Amino acid sequence: MNDVLAFLQYLFELDWISDHPLGLIFVILIVFAETGLFVGFFLPGDSLMFVTGMAFAGNRETLIGFVPMMLLVILAGVLGNIVGYWFGKKSGALLFKKETSLLFRRSHLLAAKAFYDKRGAGTIFVARFLPIIRTFAPIIAGIVQMPYQLFMLYNVLGCAVWVSSFMSIGYFLGQQYPALRESIEYVIIFLVVVTTLPVLYRMIRRKPTTE
């Protein structure tokens, strides 16, 4: 357990995220991959954005300001969904026949499809707040050929609300409760559990499907 906590402390080192170009690029790439590449479903976008907000709250001498960074992350999330939509549109139903592998689980795709069937186009907005589902939702939108203008509306709105909420909450808590910065690894574990458990619960309750 101590090794896990030490790794989290290193991975989410606040000064590293806000002070170094590679830290900022790392955040942007993670958000892009999680929101558009099916191999990115396991990435910690929520936690990373929260920590980024906290990092900017505790360091006034950052490479760029908090708002510009937030806009870059929003752009990364929007572009990620566009890539996912394009991939789904090009791959079509063939993706449902793809065998489960280390980097792809068909059950995740089916869960996103069921979510989309229930909520329609609004899935693109709501899925931003649901780990795993948010990775596959734009792919499903491409497969069913959701009108692109409608997709982009929910894509931009959803990403703006998702990114700004997590980063702003992190920024606010970082200012009001500086002590949290010293226990960031526990904060990350809490966030991962809170954001992931509801989705895992829904997936476990689904009827078994052949993979």
C-alpha cells in the first residue's frame, strides 16, 4: 500500500504539473486519450483535472495561467471526442465484432451502447462525468451516425462543464484548504473510488453478454 501511495505522490506531484511543460502536456494528452481513444478508458481524467486545479491554486508562478490551462484541457477533450466520433463512423458495426483484448473490452462498448439507447444524444453530455462510458460514447455516436452538428453541441457543452467543474473545484479547495496538497494521494484514491464505483456497479448489474 505504501508503494502505491508513493507512486501516486510522484505521478500527481503538484509542482511538476504546474511548473513544467511536460506536466502540462501530460494533462492535455491524458484528457485527449481518455475522451476519444478506446485504449484510454482506464486513464484518470477526473482526478488529473482536479489535481491540476489544485496545483494552480498553490503556485502563483506557473508557466501559464489557470484559465488558459483550463481552455487547453477543454480543447483537448473536445478534439478527443471528435476523434472518437470519426473512429466510430469509420469502423461502424465491425467494432462490435472485435475480440476482447488487453486494451479493448467489448463489454465497455456494449455498456456505452445501452447508455446511448436509453438517453439518446444527451449521452454525449452526461457521459463526460462517467468513467469508461465517456471513452466509448463518442464512438457509439459515430457508429449510429448522430448528426454531426448535434454531436458537436453536446460535445462542446459537456466538455466545458466537465473540465471547468473539476478544475475549478480543485482550484477552490486548493486555496481554501492548503493542507490537502500534502495528502494528495488520499484525495486521488477518494476521487477514483467515488467516480468509478457507480459505473462499475451498473456494468456488473447488466446481464452477461458474450465477449
